[in-house]
Amino acid sequence: MIVVAEDHEDIRYVLKRSLERAGHRVVAAADGAEALEAIREHRPDLVVTDVDMPHMTGLDLCRAIRADDDLRHIPVVVASGSLMPGDGRAEEAGASATLLKPFVPAQLIALIATLLPQM
């Protein structure tokens, strides 16, 4: 299962559908705080998060995951249009990988495949 945190409804829908078509179960959240609740409840295999969201940014979400002994093993992909190549903030927050927007769903699926053991 994958938790997706994205505040833009249209992007959240595309991410959810793309991941489901690739065979993943997906729980979608509209902000970082909602995503953290979903992560604690569902214990996903991976998290995909936007950076700029209300209530809790994706970087703060990543830090919260890394600070929790029960969650810190979960890979986190930061997908952002606000980070520039070479920006180290996602890595500093503990992100497993960064995907710069815009991207095509195939790029996300390929990245996730490298982070998850074969299902």
C-alpha cells in the first residue's frame, strides 16, 4: 500500500489512478497532517508526498516519519515542483528519493519499483 499526500485534487487523482493501474493499493490525503494519520493507521509500504501543502509540508511529514521508530523504515518519495535540482532539503528531511514536477506517471512507477521489494 502507498499513501499519497498531495493538496491539488487533480494531481492527487492522477497519482492515485496511476499507482492503482500499476497494481498498488493507494490511500490519498489532501495534506501532510491527514497523510500522517493515514500512515499511522495503515502502515504503508511507501509514501509519496508533495512539498507545499497546508497544515503540514511534505518535508515536515518526512521528518515526522523519520522521528517515529515504528514508521522510519518507510521509504518516502518527495514529489515537488518547488525544489530545484541540487536542493538538499528533501534529503536533509530524510527523503528516500526526490521526483521533480512535472513528471510522467511512468517515472514515478519506475522510481517506486526501485524502492519497494518485488511484490
